[in-house]
Amino acid sequence: MIKQRRHSTEAGDIRWAFGCGFPVIIALAFATVGTFCEIHLVARTHVYCAGDLSAGENFAGSIWVVSRLVLFPVVSVVSALISLAFQLLARLPRLAGRMWLELLLLALTIAVSVAGPVALTLYDLAIQGTPGNCVLPWWPSWLPS
């Protein structure tokens, strides 16, 4: 009977490691690929709305890009760290071992890990990418432009 208990504890530890490792993977993916995707999206929308950019606008865009190379990974890591609080809830004695709760908390962990970088991208698209009153053809009407 002790061996079965040890086996279930090891399975819980594996789920715990997966739950904590998944936000790390999301943060690394957004910190690398997400940063460049956001810069590309904002640059394309800026060119769509403003047409050909002058030298001053290109320089200002370069300063903005450098700021995003620093800020976007920070937002990704902070979102992942905040999302780990849901994995700590799964380790509480009354909640531990309930598979449906662990799946729900994993879904919340993923959602919070993704929320920060996605919110920053939408903010940058609305503020930096669309100067003036330009509205992109694919921009949802319920989001500010």
C-alpha cells in the first residue's frame, strides 16, 4: 500500500513539474518569436496607414523597436510568473489530486501566461501601428483604434 501511495505522489510531482514548466515554455516562445511578430505586425500596419515613412518617422520607429526588444520579454516573463500562482493553488492539501481542478488551473495558467504579451501587442497595434484615425480593415470594431 505504501508503494501505491508513493506512485501517486510521483504522478502528482510530474503534473506539478509540467504545470510549472508550461508557463516557462510560453514565456520563452513569446519573448523570442512573439517580440519579432509584434514588431513586424506594428511596422506593417504603420506602413499601411501612413504610407512611405520619412527619415524622422523611421528613426522614431527604430527607437520604439529597441524599447520593445526590452519590454516585450519582460512582460512575457512577468505574465508567466503571475500565472504560477494557479499552480500553487493545485498543491493545497484540500485541492491536490483532483484532476478536473488541475486541468482547470492549467488552463488558467496558460491564459494568464498569454494575456500579457497579447495585451501588449493589441495596445501597440492600436497606439503605435495606426497613426491618426486610420483603422485597419481587419481591426475589430469593439477594440479602440
